[in-house]
Amino acid sequence: MVRIVYKLRPAPYWRIPEHESWFSDMAAKGCHLKKVGLHFAKFVKGEPKNTRYRIEASSRKRMEPEQIQENSEKGWEYVDGYQYFHVFSSPAEFNALELHQDPLEYSSQLKEVESQLSAKASISFFGLFLMMLLIASFWFIDGTPMLVLIEGVVIPQTVLTLFIANTTLNLQRAASSISALRRDLSDGKPIGHVAPEKKHHRLSAITAFIFTLIIGLSAILPIIQLVENEASTLPETSENLPIVRLAEVDQTPGLVRTEPSDFDEEIDWGNYYSVQWSPLAPVQYEAYESGVISGELWKDDSGDGEYLPTIHSRVFQLRPPGMSDRLMADLMKRYSYSSSEKNYAEINHPDVDSLVIHEEGDLKEVFASKGKTVLYVQYFGRAEMEDIIEQSIGKVLQFQ
């Protein structure tokens, strides 16, 4: 029965001596190279053998059959190729001739490989630049990076940008490695086949594993958010929802819910709530509610239109401690609009760690936190600020 073993490659793909030595070391342990992947190498278990490996760089990702045949006549069997590098093996007892006897000729052959890698690095750098501009606009355009991080929507795109940055760096390093190899060959120096100490191998393998793990987790993050996040029309009464309801702060007689603006929608977006998830805030609620009193005006007989109070709530249950203050500051920036910071007042309250209020006419806002819970309420109507504070603190304590 054939036994297959997969091993994380110990170095970036352009490090020729490290891979040649590693493949030989694995063969001596009874693991014989079968296929080389992006991060892993596939081996077949068997008897330990003393096998030499050589890697040939080529401008073609598929080795020409004529070249394979020529190397075979020298005693080298084609194993597999990855990127622009192709692996050949030969039993040590064959004492096969080196693939390239003329360093200058091989140096000329590598010029096209270097050019292709450099061109790809340039294209990748341009794409990376555009991605960085886009991501930076998401993170910093309104000066609320902590809120963006907590919401978690931009995390996959950010990791993708890091992946592109890593790819760009690898292409540039690969081009530089081939350039250095060409210089050595031009100076008449033969290719070295001795790898550095194995400590470097372990470090490269661990780094590649961690990076691969991060990329994998970021790939499934949008799927988790898609499954966990949901939006629904607010029920008329909901005692268990940890959000401040319009009827709890506005006691005006005759207040009823506004009619949906679009009857074709399954959700009344004028009266809805959503449940959201992110790695740093696994519990998030957001709600918007609007009401109307028929015949009631904003100001007595002023003709300013019907009285239409609204309330907008956001609640966050954070996972790591110590993020509440920064999140509150970002929420104030996100919803401050044209308001000045001097219009925000911090109040000491025995039941919460932090309480900030903002009032301008009929607009009233409350920012509160306790432990890992942060709440934001924006109300537009005639209710007193004290009622909004009382209800907001009650919802915060509901999480404790």
C-alpha cells in the first residue's frame, strides 16, 4: 500500500539550495518527492535512499519534453515543477553530471526568468497600490478605525491586501534571487547546493503555516458573517431585545408605527433590527424605529409637518477587554455630523463605566459603556434626556 506524506515546504520557492538539500534529507528518511505545491510538498513513503536533487529555473512553467529528455540522458529524472522551477532527481551512486556545465550559458538562460518575475512584481505592485488606497479609505475616511475593526466587514479585504502584499514581495524577492544567481554565474561561480542551518528551515515553515492559516480563516469569515447576520422587521413589542424602543422613551399619546414605505419589501426598513457578528464583537444589535401621531405637529400650529419621532440604537458586546472607550470615541465621530465636541457632556453615573450625552434641540444622543458592553442611542423627538439615559443604562445592565 502506497503511503502519502505531505510536508510544509521549508523555504520560499525561489530558494534553490534549501529545497535541493531538503528533498535529499527527506529521501534519506524514506520520503521521496512526488509533487511540489504552493506551500506543501507531496512525498511517497519507502525505503531510505541517497538521492540527489537539482532544481532548474526556466521561463516556462512547463518543461519542454526535449529538455526533459536531454536531462534524462545525463542521469536526471524529471519529478515535478512549481512556478518557474523544475525538480530533477538522480541516485547518488549514478554520479550524474550537473545539469549545466557552462555557468555563462545558464546565466543567459535565466535572464528571461528574471524579466518575467520582475514584470509580474510590477503588475502586482500596481494592484497592491490600488487595494491599499481602497482599504485605507474604508479604515480611515471618517476617522473611526476601531469601529471599522469591530464591525469586521473590512477584515477579509484587509487580509486579501496583505496576501497581495506578500505575493508582491515574494515576486520581487524571487526576481532578486535570480538576479543574484545570474551575477554569480556570470562571474564563473558554480551554483551552490548546500542549504543554511535547519533553524532557518523551521522558521520559514512556521511563518508559511501561520500565514496560510490566517488566509484560510479570513476566507471563511464572510461565510460566518453571512450565516450569523440577519435583519428583521421590529415586532410591535419585544421585551427581550437589548435595544431602546421608541415607545419606552416617547410616551406621547396616540403614537403609532409609521407605515412601510415599500410594501414589496419583506422588511420594513423604517422599523427594523439586525443581529450581527464579528470576531471582536460576537454580539451586535442595530435597530431603527419611527413613529407618527396623526394630526400632531412638531411645533404647535407652526406648520413644520407631522410629529415623526425616530430612534436609532446600536449595541456591542465586545470579546477582548479594554476596547470600550475607543469604540465609544469612534461612535461619537461616526454620528457627530457637524456637531462640535464641546456639545458632548460626560456624566458620572454609578451604574456604568462611562456615560456621554449630546443634546441639540430635538436631537438627543446617549453613549454608554460598562465592561465589554457599549451602547449608542440617537433619538429625535420631544422625550426628555433623562428618560433616554434611564432606558439606555437599563439595556447596558441587561448584558451584565
